[in-house]
Amino acid sequence: MLNKKYSFVLIGSILLTTIISIGVNAEENNISEEKRQVISTNCQTAQVTLQQIEYNDAADRVNRGQGYETILNKYMTPLNVRVTGSQNHASTAATLTDITARYQQALKTFKKNYDNYDDSITKTTHFNCSKKPENFYNLLDITRQEREKLNENITALDQLAAEYIEAVSKFKDSL
């Protein structure tokens, strides 16, 4: 069962790659009839794959979001409150608070970008791609760009968490 799922996703990914790699110029919508036909013929299979990706991404989004919220609410915020309450550690409190503020902003951006990505992938999976393959390609490209933004957000959140851990470690060593 699991192998069928991965085979399905792999085949779908190959089809998506094929559609994307045909060299459609998204800005000009100027494609040959042959390339238009390739997109039109394969787009419904690509949409099924996108639906599976969307389903898997939703679960991943929930898990990541909960993890990021846990880091913020159960670790960063309580420690910041404790350190800020101590007059002797003003520099550390400022550092931790700054990292936490940037983390909160990155988390807010992640949530906003995920909503944009989800809207984009939903629109792409429900678009009548057989009739307007150029528009389908444009939607697919927008979805890819939104997904890249999410990847950047995840990297930023991970880096901020690591920066916070490093600051806490330095604080611990100074005690």
C-alpha cells in the first residue's frame, strides 16, 4: 500500500516535471501547439498528483505549525519572562527577546505564505487545464513559487530556533 502511494507520487512528479520542463514561457503565454497539446493531455494527471501533494502538505503544515507554536509558547516565551525578570541579565534578555520577536514574525509570515500556497494549489487543481493549458502552466508556476517561499520560511524558522538555542547555551555557560 505504501509503495503504491510513493509510486503514484513519483509518477505524478515526473509528469509535473515534464509539463514544467517543456519550456513554456509563462510571461508571454507564447507556446507552440505541440507543447500546448502536451500540457493539455497530461494536466489532469498532474492535477491528481497536486491533490495528493496538497493532502500531504496539509498534514505537514499542521505538524510543523504545532511544533513552531510549541517552541514559541512553551520554551521561548517562558524563558524570556524568567530572564527579563532578572535585573542581572538585561543583555541576555534583550538578545532572547529580539530572537523571539523575529521568530514570531517569521512564524506569522510562514502562516500567511502557507495560506497563499494552499489557495494557489487548490486553484491549480480545480482549473480546467484541458481548455486553457497556458493558464494552467501559469498557475502551476505560481504554486511552485509559493512553495519555494514556504521552504524559505521553514529555513528561517529553523535558523532562528538554532540562534535561540545558541543564545541560551551562552547564557547557561555564563551562570
